[in-house]
Amino acid sequence: MIRNLIIQGGGLEEDHTPRIEGLRGPILNEATNRLQNRRGTVAMARLGEPNTARAQFFINVGHNDMFNHRNTTREGFGYAVFGRVVDGMDVVDDISRVRTTRVDRMNDVPRENVVIRTIRRIDP
């Protein structure tokens, strides 16, 4: 998580080891869908290359225009928004304020685990 920017989750077990079970190949980056990284939207986290998302996601705590699709270059592709928080944004804000530390090569890891126990899909 990065305070006032995003909270990130998925892809790791509670002991910070990679979650492998059920993991499939990379997901096609659909950042060209014109959905914007605005407060409360949920997007796929990825590595440096556009089509490297797998199991991690982030929730935008603020408006993050720098994550939006600008062009098809590596630097401009953006992060694909695929959902939004419709209830509980106060919880997202609380999570974004927890104290963090460094674990192995990862920065901004919560000092105490934060676990999202339920997420529901709501059909439009």
C-alpha cells in the first residue's frame, strides 16, 4: 500500500509467500477500456510490461491519472480498471493509513496483516 495513493492486495499468502494455487498465466491488459483510475476504482496490478498482471489488484485511494492508459508504449499503457468500491470506502481509507514496513524486497507492507475476507460482485 502507498499512503494516499493505493492499497494493493492479492497474490500473496499471509506470510508473504507467493500464492501459487489456482494461478494462471498473465492477463491481457485492458487499460484501453477508457475506465479511469479514480478514487474507489479497482485495477489490476502488474509488472513493468503491460500484459503481466496475474493475481494482484489495487484500489485507488485517490484520483491517479498517472495510471491511466495514454498510449501503447511500455510506459504509457496504464493499469486496467475492472471494478469499483460501491460500499465501504471508509474501510479502504482506514487500510490506507495503517503503519507499514519493509519485508524482504517489498516496501510499504502493513506491519500487521490486513485481510479482506469478502468481496462480492454486483451485476450492473
